[in-house]
Amino acid sequence: MEILNQEVTQEIIRLTWRNPVFMAVAIALIWLIPQLLIRKILSENYKKKKLEKQKDKIGKLYPKALK
């Protein structure tokens, strides 16, 4: 006796992959998760660059040693 015979496999496919709601959620997750990760990485990089620019500008205003 086979655990997953052809009929059970076809029924699982019909209930999941061919279900419009399931596919909409799956596509949304595949689309949104990478976007959220990329947005977080870009946001962190932006904040780091912003702080570096701010430090440079402050350093120009208040030089450490006068020549």
C-alpha cells in the first residue's frame, strides 16, 4: 500500500496549487518578503552613510588641529 497514491496526490494539488486564494497568498509572500529584507538593508546603509556625512560636516566645522 502506497502512502501517497496518485489520487491523494492529485487531490492535494487540486486543493493547494490550483486554489486561487492559496496562490494569491503564496505569490504575495514570495513578492513581499524579499522586498522587506532589501528595504531593511538599504535603510540601514542609508542611515550609516547619513551619519558619516554628518560626522564629516561637523569635522569640517570644528577642526581638531589648526595648522
